[in-house]
Amino acid sequence: MKFCKSLIDMNNKTYLSLPFCLLFSLFLSISTTSIVMASTDAAYHYSGEINFEPEHGNIDVQWTISVHDPKATHLTYVLRSSLGKVQATGDAIDSVAVGASELGDDFQQIAITLKPSTKNELRSFDLSYSGVLLPTPMGNRINQISKDSIELNVDSFWLPMDSRFNQLLTVDLQIGISSDWQAVGAGDIATTENGYQLTNTKPSIDIAFALAKNFVVTKLSGFTLYDVRQNKFGIDKLSSAADFCVTELNQRYGQSGSLSDISFTINDRPESGYARGNYIALTDISEAQPENLTQYVCHEIAHNWSGYGKFDTEENWLNEGFAEYVGLMMLRKRFGDDAFKARLEQFRAQIEGKSLGPIWTPELTARPDYLVSYRKAPLVLQELEKRIGSEPFDRFVTAYMTSRTSTTESLLENLTQHTDKSNVEWFVNLLAQ
């Protein structure tokens, strides 16, 4: 619980919901994963349909799940225990067992044994279930189904999740809902005869989307705002921050692929925001400071280029450390050195006295802790900037962000192009402390 509280208290830009934080703690203790998009190949493709009875909180879901690994035989998925009528069928299935999960009473386990793959063929099976997803509402107000709004992500285990918690998926999902609802989500949303089609070809841990009857939609260049509140407090600040981040980061790093069509939802809850690729869910921004919004939004957009390190290994520090420092760089560019230095002092205070492991060594294999990737790593990057100078450091960061760097060894090879050997050795030693 202290870990979960630290995630909420230490990051004044965004909040992880408590249930997801508990799950995230589990990720750290097993084989961890990231809540942002990653470049790793998907383990699965989920193709299916979800239909709602919003007034009753009921969902009816059918999936065809394709398994990409020809060697996979024993698969276990976790699903919300309130969902019933669980059926898994298909020629690829050898056996199915549905039962209690070791994660607790809120979850059930679906164990599936697949027949061996012949000639590396793609194997698929069908999985369906239905019921009231959340008989008791979750406290974070993210996952909820009501007569006027719906918001779902992995937090609620509405989708069957591989129990290893590090397997990514792509998705084609038909969302059955009446025409008076609007939709937004991670990936691409298209209107269909019976609702919406959500497609995400970028491997992700989650299938996240929101539906509402009362979105106030503001479409601007490169991004769209979906506001569920009845007021527009803070919209100008968010629009300005998003416009700055999209424009600035695309100018700097867009030669390797620019980012557009980002969707922000603005919700009426005080806590629990999250980001899934081009879909960013914010809390009530009425009182948000422009500095915090700028750093957070730029961090999340930076993941379009900083996300190629394998998320469940020691290389995840690349994904988060660079995204966080790019957010700080954009904070400095927009608001000046004083704002930048003040945020760095906050970071130092947050790790002061903490016993933290190294950021990276050649021997490490485990994903670094939150404080290491999000606080210690940006501080080390700032030390590198001071040591080699801002212009060489800018070129180094640009080379990293535009080259799909996935390992620290490749990063160090990049660094040798921008400074001398002694500075590279110094940096390696700093990473290992």
C-alpha cells in the first residue's frame, strides 16, 4: 500500500487508480509490464464484440482470440468474477477449466490448454461471457457503466487478461451501443451501423475506451478534447499545453513518424488519470497548473518515440526516463529555467534517503522500480546534459528518439557519436550507482 500511495503522492501531474496500482504492484513482483504502448510484438490478437445494457451495468462479450506463439500450450487468463456464462470453444482447444483465482474473490481464472501447433499455424479460440461487470462500483470512478457514461480499461478486468501480466495484444472490437452515444479510445474509432469499431494495431496491455452521451467535443489541430463536465474550466490551459507539446515534439522528432489524432478525455473526478498511446484520460483540470499539464502531456506524447525498450526488463528505464526528461525539457522551453529547476528539486526530494537500485548495468535483467525510472533516471540525464553541454545533449536525445533505440548498449553507442569516451564511461558508472 505504501508503494501505491507513493505513486499517487509523488506524481503531481497524474494519478494511477488504487486498484490498478495494486495490480501494478503485482506486475512488479511477477514479470512486469507497462501501461503505455510498447513496440514488442503482440502475443495475441483479440477480435470481438461487446454489447451494453447501460442502465443495468451489464455487458455481453464475445472474443475470437488468436495466439501468435506456436509453442504456447498452457494459457491462463484472469477475468472479473462477477461475469458469468464463461465459455471457451474451438478446434484448437484441448481442455478448459474455469475456477477461482489466487488474486482474490473479485477475480476468476480461465485455464486453457491448446493442442500443439502444426507447421507453426495460427491457433484461435472463441471466448464469451456476460453479466453485471461491477455490482459494487470501483472507488476510482474510472471503470463504470451508467445510463449516461461508460469507461473501461484493464483496471476492472472486463477483458480476459493473460495471468503473466506482460503479454501484449492488438484488437478489433465492435462496440454495440445506440447512436446517441459518442466513443473515444486507444486506437482508431470508426462509426458502424450498430455502434463503433475500435481498432488498435499497436501492441498494448489494455483495451481502453470511453462512451458518453454528453461529451463536449473540441477538435483542434492534431488532437481532440472530449469533456464530460458541464463546465469548460481549464480547457484553454489544456488546449495550450497539448498544442505546444504536439507541435514542439513533432518538430523535434517527427522525422521518424509524427503523431497526430490524440484524444484527451476530461473527467469530473479529482484523481485517477492514465494514458494509453493516443488516448489520454485526465482528471478534472479546473485547478490544474499549466506547468503540470505541460510536463504530463509532453511526457505521454513523447512515448510515441520513447517506447521501444522491452517493457518488462531492465530496458524499461529508457522508455520512462527519456519520456520524463523530454517532459522536463519541454517544461523548461515553455516556462523557463526556474520551473525546470524547481521540478528537479522535487524529484531529488522524492528520492532523498531512499535505498534505490541502479538504473542499468550489463548484469541487470529486472525492470527498475518506479522511482528509479521516473525520478532517478531523469536526474541522471540532467547530469549528463550538464556535463556534455546542451547542444550535444539535444542531438543525443534526438538521435535516441528517432532511432527506435531498444537497448542501453545501443544508447551508449549513440552517445559515443556526441561526446568522448571518458564521458560515456562516466555515464555508465552513473547508471550503475
